[in-house]
Amino acid sequence: MSLPASLSPAIRVGLRAVASQGDDGIDVAEVALLLAATDRPGVLLQPYRRHLAKMCEEVARHAGTAPALDRRVEALREVIAKRYGYVGTADAFRDPDSANLTYVMDRRGGLPVTLGVLYLHVGRALGWIMTGIDFPPRFLVRLELDGRRLMLDPFDGLKSLDTPGLRALLKEFAGPEAEIRLDHCRPLSPRAVVLRLQNTVKARLLDSRQIEEALSQVELMLLFAPETPALWREAGVLHSRLGNVKDAVAAFEEYLRRETRDSGRYRVSMMLQELRARLN
């Protein structure tokens, strides 16, 4: 595998342990911290874990024992966005460190999904029903209580977004003709949230034509999400681009074993046939 050279045995073991966990048991912030540490060799994660625990305590204290939904939102907003200053920054989409949770916690600003990880960690640690939402323009979180739901924007100080607000955000991103569809508010599992976070890192590397580094990110994701067929397919494509024929064949074979739908299988089968011919 083309894993980052800075990947320590402890982080490798930690990420592989996540692979065997059910989605509901995954701590998104802990996985994000392990991934962040691969870019910061020697960084001590315990101070960040203590900070997360402190935020959980303060949000719980602010919310009270039997809060209404609005009170929970207020507690999250007051502690995370206002007291600690976690908000979106203008340069977050250009700064490669804005997807690294340790840097974000140092600077108190980052990408929507990185900030969302903080809210998800706190909400879920308190037993609240909080979900990451794959809204096209911006990662959002949804908080639920007693049949009521609120869509919240971690990038904008946990601003609550009603349907007109969501529509306005979408039109700003996709143009005046865009309309909200059901799949625009698709909930993400905790594992999928971390994959979305790490995909931003990989996308930036691909944009700058750093193929080997992008492959390292894909294989890093495979440590904790080996059941994701798309990652095996992408690993095969990147290995092929780098001329790693044997590794490309192995990745594509793994993809075909795991992908049960017809979509994509034919094209991968043709690519695999070509690669095997090159080996022979």
C-alpha cells in the first residue's frame, strides 16, 4: 500500500480498529484526529481530546438536564461558535490545513465539514440525535428531538436554515434555476462524514497533480473503510496512472468483489482485462 510515510504503527492500528466498528459506534472526531496526526508527525493528541471533553461538559451544563431542541442548539452555538470561536473563515477553501482537525482546533476555523465534526462529536457524546447532511453547497448538521428537526450550518456559527434558507444557499452555489431535491439532504453515516472530510484532502492533491500523495490518502481511507467499493476503484485508477500494474489489478479485483451493482462494473472489468494483458 502507498500509505503516508509519516503514518505511525499506533495510528495504523487505530484506523484499522475503526474498520471493524459499526457506524453508530464511530467517534468522528477521534478518527479525524488520527487522520490529522498523519500530517503532523509527533503531534500529541491528548490535549485535543481534553479540549473536546471540556466542550462536551460546557454544552451539557449550558443546555440543562431536559432541554428543548432550541435550547440544545443555543448551547452548542454559545459554547462552540461563540465561547471558543469556531466559525468558517474566508480562506478555508484555499488553505490545505483547513481539513486537518488539529490545525482547525488550533486556529478555531476551517471547512464546513471539519467544523461539523466538532458539533457531531459533542452532540453525539451527549446522546443527542445529530447527523451530518450531505448538502451540495455546504456540509450541514441536523439535530432532532421529539419529531422536530433543525438544519444547522457549522460554517456560519450554527445558523438555523429553514427551507427558503436552504434554497437560497443552493441557488448561490448552483445558479438561480437550482431547486432542492430529496437527495440534497442525504444523511451521512459517521464513517461517511470522515470520508467526506478526507476526500477534500485527496481532491486538492489531485487538482495539483500530486497523484502519489492522492493515492496515499485513498489507501489511508481504506484502512477504516475497506467495505467502500468506490475507494478500491479509485485506488486502481491511481495505481494504473502511476504504472503500478500489479497493485492496480489487485485493487480492481477487490472492487469487483465488493461492488454488487451493475454500475461501473463493466468499465472496471475492461480496464482489468487490459491490465492483466500487460502483466502477461
